[in-house]
Amino acid sequence: MSSVFTYVKDLYRGKYFRDVILPISILCIGFTWRSFYLEERDLCLDEPFTLFHAQKSLLSIIQLSVEGEPNPPLFMLLLHFWIKVGGTEVSFVRLLPLVFSSLTAVFLYQTGKRFFSTATGIIASFLFLFSNFHFFHSIELRTYSLLSFATAATLFYFFRLIKESDRNWIVGVLIFFNLVLVYSHYFGWFVVFMEILSLLFYLKDKAVVKKIIITIFITFLAYIPFFLVLIRQFLKSSQGTWVEPPGSVNEYLYQLHNLLNHKEVFNVVIWVIILGAIYAFFRKSWSLLSKEYLILILWWFVPYTIMFVLSYRIPVFITRYLLFNSIALYLLISVSVFAFFNSHKIIVPVMGLIILLVMVNRMKILPKDFSYREVKNATNYVIDNKQIGDIVLLYPYWSDNEFSYYFDRTIFSDPMNLNERLAQVKVFPVWNQGMAESIIKRKHCKRVIYYLNGPNPDEDDAIFCYLKEKFALIECTLYPQTISVSIFEVKQ
């Protein structure tokens, strides 16, 4: 038994194991595990919109962001080339965010291992892998996995630039990931701002200061074409969005609970840190206040708190917007365990394992009470029940992307003629009741199928009420969480 323990210990300490085997294993675990869930959910919410517009020309994609799309165009541009290679099947397009998410776990490990300890890197990477929200967004066709990946890579190369300021190539790599940050999401500027703020710890190191200033300057210079778009988006958001402001200061802790899966995990983390502080105090073994540790506090606390305070004026304090911030949080938790317990050979892995086990226990993989939609079933119901002469009304108007994806892929794949192609098969996205009335009167139809992506049809839905008044309701089928399909025909 002792020989087995010795072998495992020697293997763990081996450079090849730490530098090659472990990161490759983390990459494979993250990618393979999540790949089983690529088709678990229908393409829904904002995903069809992203995929639909990614089919357009590069100029059209950039123009979309310039004209008001809430995110910069980088993810959509990458997706444009991705679907050129493998098409628009759900299982393929979702591989792109999965790749970014899997690489994020590797960068978390590498940052922990290189600048703190191997145990720190392992704990941080698995906190990320076991996160409910990161799991969901790792296979969601949106930019959030790219933003998290760029944040992790930026932090890694920022630390490298500090430690290896004589290596000029690191400046180029850091500039590259800075640009990935700010062109994938506007919140990427929070990370760039943290780089500037972190200079306070290195004012005496002129080489570091000079190279970081060069990095920031070139980042700003390369973003000049989009600064006006950023300002306009900020002003637009200041007038109100669909996001609600925090109900109370409890929201500050609530989002931390989300990033750690549950309040219970957060409480365990707090108790581990308290016990570690007591342990370090009595052993007089503080190894905590390194500059890198303080930078992690800064990179987590400042953006998180600013976003919370800002949300009382411009609401942005929701979990998916905070995912990039969790990169520093997971590393901070891992480093705290390692530093407080002073690298104890047994206590550190035990405490880390306790946190991970509680997090796994509270993990819910793609729960149906979170952003679940049965778009495919609802669309197939329309296909099965649509008769010659029927018209289909889609509401809201933006339901056209998700519906057409499952209704007829050839129509979906013709983004420049979507409305015309849908009209040819008597499918009409509508903005309001007036538009619905106009279409029905022009087409003189005997039956109407009403596809509603919103709250269940009731007296508050003007189109449903109008149809119920003018036609006889034959059937209404509900699909979780928000889709309904109603069939109406002319009253006898």
C-alpha cells in the first residue's frame, strides 16, 4: 500500500504529469463530458438569432453590431467560418462554444499551477467545470464562453508578463486576448481596466509598467472603430433594458451563490477560509499577501461590485453577465485554501476536495426549470397540423428564426430572403394585433395556427383574444416553458 502511495505521490510531483498529462486530462474531461449534452436542448432563446445572422456576409455581421446588436461581432464572425466548415446542425455549431469553455478550464489550471501551486490549478479548474451556469453556457451558441475563455487567457498572460517582462512576445499575446475580450463582449473592458488598476502593485518595476501601458494603448488603438458603438450601446442601456435592477443588497450574495451553484457551497467556502485563517494565525504561517493574490481579489471584487452598484442605474447584474468575473473568483477560492493552510500536504487537498464535493452535490445539469424550451416539438406540431390554405402567425416577430430552423432548414439557410420564403408557405411573423388582422383579412383564410413564444395565451394577449373572437378555438397545446400553439378555424 505504501508503495502505491509513493508511486502516486511521485507521479503527482513529476513535471511531465503536471505540465502535460493534467492539462490534457482537464481538457478532455471538460470537452468529452459536456459533448454528450450538445443536443439535450433545442436551439432556442438567442441561439437561433446568432446562428441565423452568422450565415450572412462578414460585412452584414459587423453592420448588425454597429446598428444595435447588444454584443460586438467577434463570436458571430467566428461562427460564420465555423458553419462554413460543418454546417448548421445543433451538434456541430455548439462545438464552438464547447471548445472555448474546455480551453478555459485549462487556462485556469495553468494559472493556478504556474503562479501558485498545482493543487490550486486543479481546484480552480474543477470549480469551473462543476459550475451549473458555465456548463449551460459551454454549449449555448452565444458569446459568453468566448468571454470567459478570453478572461482566463488574459489573466494567465498578464501574470506571465509580470513575471517574465523580458519576453516581448508575451506583450503581443496579451494584446491579442485583450482584443478578443473587448470584441466578444463590452464587459471585456472591465478586465482591461483591471490590468490598468493592477499597475498600482508594480509602479517600481518600470519594465512591467512600460509593457502593460503599451499593451493597453494598442488595445485602445485597435478598438477605435467600435468606441462610438460602445458609447451608443451604453446610452441606450441607460434608458432601460429587460434586466431588472437588484431588489436588495441580498442580490450581491445571491449571484455569488449562483456562481458556486448554491448557498450551501458558498457557506462551505466561507467556513474553510475562516478555519484556514485561524490555522494560519496560530501557526504564524501567513503566506497570503502576495501581489498575485491581491490582484485576484482586485479582478474579482472590483468588477463584481461596480456591476452591482451600476445596476441600480443600468441593470446588468445577472448571472450570465458575471460569468467572466467568476474566473478570478474560482482562482481566489483555490489560492485562499492553499495559502491559509500554508501548503499543508494533506489539509489543502482535503479542504479543496470538500468544496468540490459540495459543489458537485449541488450541481444541476441543464435543469428544465432554467431556460428550457421545446421549440422542435412545437414546430413539429405546426407541421403535422398545417393544412392547405392555413396560415401560421408567429409572435413575437423574432420567433421567425427559431421556428424556421425546425420548420424548414432551407428557408432558415436563406437569411437574405427569410420573410419572403416564409410568406410563400403562408407563415407570417407579426409585430402586433394590427399586423395579424391585416394578414388574415388579405388571405381570407379558414384556419389560423398561432405560434406564441411568450406567456401562455390568456386575456392579456391581444392577438389571441382577437383570434378567439373572430374564430373558433379548436385546440391549444402548451410547451414548457413559454411556447403555445393554438389552432383556430372559421366559426360555423
